[in-house]
Amino acid sequence: MTDHREVAITRWPGRTPPVEDGLAALLAPYHLRTEVEKGQQVASVDGLPDRYRAEITDPRTAFAGDVVLVALLGDSAAGCLVLTSPANGPSEIKRLWTDPEFRGRGIASALLGAALAHAKENGVDTVRLSVWEWRTGAIALYERLGFTVTESWDAREQLVCMQRAA
């Protein structure tokens, strides 16, 4: 695993357009792969459900009010994470993705660490997430970082819900 110091985490909104472009470039393969894993054959972004396509085409609107973290290695967007901040409830981690070219370098861990630090700095008590049960590597990472399986808040089958203190 690579030292996290080479991974720069940028908070968005408030960053330059290239971060937004990098975010879209990360979200497209994330959503396409997820749909394939769910058994849906989607050939391109145009075939994604509207809400996922909107995240890619207009992330500023899709994630208005959320904190978006983008991991940069040099000038390359290597990973992303969205942290929601509902008014009355726990923050939720969404869209954690590392470009396959950059995996194994501690990017997901760095993004999660930054998200947890942000939540704590902002008075959030609990951070939760949901993950497809077949993403065993991600589940193992979350467990290493202190997340535990909890009662589901999402009715979709094969979804594992987890949480931890911020």
C-alpha cells in the first residue's frame, strides 16, 4: 500500500472545473459497473437510469448540499466519495470509487478517512453507508475502519447497511 501523503484529497464544491470533470470521469465507470453487477447490461452512460446519468452529466446539481471528495494523484482524479449531510440524521457515504488503474495505493482509505474527519469536524455523530453484498473487498475495508453491519434502512435486496461513530 502506498503512503497516503501522495494522495491529495480535494473538497468540492469550491474547487476548479477539472475536479468536476474528474468526478464525472470516475462516476461513469462506477455506475456502469454497478449496473452490470446487478445484472443490467448497460452499454453506455446514456443507458443508465436518469438519476445516475444526472450525477455524471451535472454533478453540481446532483450533489448540491453534499460534500464531494476527489482523490488526486498528481493531476489525475483517482477516486471519489460523496458524503451526504441530512439535516436531522447521520451522514451517509455514497459513491466511493477508485479508478482501477490506481487501486492498491490507499486511495479508498484516504477518502474514507477524510470523510470521517469532515463529519466529526461538523458535529456528525454517526456515519453510515450501504454496499452491495458481493463487494466483499469494500465490506472488509469498511470493517477494518470500524463500520459494523446494522439494520437495513434500504429495502433493496442484497444491500448491506453499515455504520460507525464519526
